[in-house]
Amino acid sequence: MSLHDMNPTVKFLTLTFVMFGLALFYNPWTPLVIVVGTVLIQWMATNVSWKRWLLFLIPFLITALGTFWTTLVFGKDLGGETWVTILSQEVTIEERDVAIALSLRVLAFTVLSLLFMLTTDSKRFVMSLMQQAKLSPTIAYSALVGFRFIPLLKRELQQLQYAHRLRGVPLDTRWERLRHVPKLLLPLLAGSIRRAERVAFSMEARGFTGGKRTIYDRVEVKSSDFIWSGVFFALFGFAIWAGI
């Protein structure tokens, strides 16, 4: 029973509920339990690449450390017993606890978001929103087309760079490629507009008018989806209990 197979809409609603609930608690233990529990669930029930996960986590880890530091130094004076003195400024135990809670909350939001992002197929998520959340097919298929355009734009950008290299434009270093990007944007934009127009004509020719449609690729809600929701709600309940 892998988390990858969980219905994307049910997964999205479950994790969103946990994140909104987490925002109501200001103690450090509740987000800490969420972080540890989510990592354990990811370790036991997914095949996510931990190297990729760590690469995504690094910017948010820096953000959490920055939140901790700025809350300690520039946060509101809460009074109480002094914990440490930083830059001639006394930091109390209450201010330390608030800083830890806020930084751990950033990490909790991050690990929950990464769990959803790395275990959910974008196409399956959009199809699930259309079937379970009654999302308009016009919006759903527009999103799918947008997802398809991303690798195409990347490939077209590489082709434009190769063409400019053949014409003697120096693009050997990363700085040269970055500096040359504005000159590539206009042909890239023109090609994207032409491709979008062809896709629109193609969808219209196949009878896509935004009306009622039949569904071939069905995304079902299974009993295991509710079991996973129960696991996350139990984790959230335990985290609340740990913070009391």
C-alpha cells in the first residue's frame, strides 16, 4: 500500500487540513512531531529519491534557519528568564521557544509539501481534480497542456542555443548563456504562441468545447486512501497531544 497510489485529491485535502491545523499551534513539539512522522512515512511507504528530496529541502532549511535567527534578534520582547545574550541583547526562554516553533513550522510545511509533490503524478492529480473535485475540463486540460509545454520549451531553448553557437555566439560558460537569454526570449515566445495556436485548433477539431465529456482514464477513490488519511490525522492528533 504505497503512498504513490493514494488518490491525489484525497491526499491534497488531507495534507492541506494538516497544514492549516498546524498553523494554529505555537509550541515547538507539534511541528517537530509532524516533521519526524512525515519523514518516517516517506521512508516506509514511498520510493522517493532522498538525494533529490535533500536538494529540494536545502533552500527551505536555510529559510528555517533565517527565521530562527531573525525571530531571536528582531522578535517582539516577550519578557521572562534570560536564556542567552546576543549582540548585547538579552534573549529569553520564551523568545527562544517561539523562534524554534516558527522555524520548525517552516520545515513541517516543507516536508508535507515535498511529500505531496514527490509522490503525486501531475496528470493523475489534474484528472482526479476533474473527477472528484468537479474541476472544469477547460481548466483541467489547459493545465495538462501547460505541463506538457515545460519540457518542450526546455528543448526548444537548447535548440536555439545550438543554433546561436553555430553562428559563432560564445555560449561556453554559464554566465555567457545567462547573459544571452534575453536574445532568446523573443523567438522562444513566438514559437510558444504558434504551438499554443496549433494545440487549440487540434483540441477544437477533436470536439473539445468545454461541454460534458466522457472519461476514459478514471482515478478512483479506494478504501486505502481513507486509511492513509487516518494515518495522517492520527499523526496530527499525536502531534497536538505532544504539544500540550
